[in-house]
Amino acid sequence: MNIPAQKILRALALLALLAVAPTWALPAAAPLQLNLRTLDGSTFNLAAERGKWVVLNQWATWCGPCLREMPQISAWVQRHAAHVAALGMAYDGITAREFAQFMRKHPVSYPVVLIDLESPPTAMPEPQEFPSTYLLAPDGTLVKHFIGPIDGAKLDAAIAAARTLHPQWPAP
């Protein structure tokens, strides 16, 4: 039996998409809403980022894998700044002053927020493990939930898989 190459490619694309299927899905009628004050005093409003790929990275200052992935995410975000936004969300019981000192030692190219552990954002699940990262498509839908460290290659692969079904979404 001779299967046309196009059918094989479609099947492989579908398998790739299934491999990056989200483990947590947003309800279609209720898009994720985040409006958080960042370390620099500005506001990160997720709705304002529609049209871009968005990386929501949940981490903690005491998490070694988190600290190792931060420069990689930062470099990837810088390379794709025209089509990518990111937010670092530190789940830590430290003061705002301690957080600012920490970020001076570990700078990133994207905004960061210190999450109040007593009243974390209810719009998304609290992390069960660190790091935990959500990749949202330009229309605000969840593409992939990563548990554990990520890098640009993992983000690129998840975006490539998502774009097989939505080629109108921009490449980062």
C-alpha cells in the first residue's frame, strides 16, 4: 500500500498536536483574565496582549530549576518580542523589598509580579510544582501547560504544533 506523503504529514501533525495537548483547559465562554501589578509598578493586563503568544511562568525564588530557566525564557522573549509577551509570577513568601533585590540579581526581559500567597489570582490554578508555565495562543486560548523547566526549543515546538491547526496565528 502506498500512502501519499501529504496524508502521512497530516497524521504526524495531528500526533504532534496531541503530544502538546493542554492538561488544563480554559472554558471557551470565560477567557482567562489577569490584571496584575508588576514589580516596576505598571500593570500587566492579559487582555491587552491578544494577538501575541503569551508565556505565563509560575516560579519561586528558592526553586533551582526556575532560576536556571529564567535566562532562557528571557532570551526567547527578547528574540520574539514582536509576537510574544511574558509574565513571571513569583509564588513566594518574601517582602516586596526582598523581591526587588532578588530581581536585581536575576533580571529578565519581561515583567514580573510577586503573588500574594494569601490571595493568589483566582483566574488560573495555583502551581502544584515549580516551575509551571502556560503558553497562550494569540486568541488567548491555552496551547500548552508545561510542568518543569522549559526553554526556547520547547516553546517553539508547542507553537509549531498549534500552528498546524491554526496557520493564521503568527510565528513568533
